[in-house]
Amino acid sequence: MARFLFRFQKVLEHRGRLLDNQQRTLAELRRKRLDANRRRRELEQQAENNMERVRRLRSEGQVSSAQLYLDYLPTIQQQAKKVDIELASLDNEIRRAVEKLKALFKEKRSLEFLRDRDYLRFQEAERKEEEDLLNEINTMKYASRMRDEGRL
């Protein structure tokens, strides 16, 4: 029996590696996005805490200390804007990575379809060859039996 060899097996394996790499890239981008979201929440919490301190210090009559916390608020807001820009950039990168992943998946799936189709054809050819061989053996047996019985 012959062995099935898919003529594009190396290409299929390469597509599989590309797909795996793209999945890792996408996972890394999503991890970075989670980290950025965490930093954004921390900055929001820090801003809320500063405003609470400002209110508390003002109510206690410590206006100069309250002003220090109030002066730091624009720095926190600037950091938050940088994180927002980073999040927007990561969202775009994630969107592109997902599109690339979809394209790679389609390419790999197309090659798998070709492989499966070729394998079915190979199996059919093997079955036909086996059937032809069995028919030939049966014909030879029949001819031999007829010869032995003197009919031929």
C-alpha cells in the first residue's frame, strides 16, 4: 500500500506556526490592554483619593496642604490621558491582530480542506486498486478452476 503524502504539507505546517505565533501576539496585546486598564483604574482611584484629601484638609482648615494635593491633580489627569492614548493604540493593534489571525486561519483551513480532499481521493484510489486486484485474483482462480475441471 502506498503512503499518503500531501504536496503542501510544509506550507500547512508553516501556516500552523504562523497562526500559533499570531495567537501568542494577540494574547500579549490583550495582556498589555488589561495592564493599561488596571493602571487607568488606579489613576482614577488616586484622583478620587486626592480630591477626598483636598475636601478633608479644607474642612480642617489646612488650605496649603489641600493646595498641594490639588496641584498634583493635573499630573494624575495627564497620566490618565497617556494611558487612554495607550489603550486606544492597543485597541487598534488588537483589531489588526484579530484580522490577521482570521486571515491566517482561513489560509490554514483552505490548506486543510485541500489535504482532506486529496486524502479522500487517495483513499478512493487505494480502494479501487485493491478492488481491481481482488477482481484479478478471483478471475485467475476461476480460470484455474475451469482449467482443472477441463472446461477450458
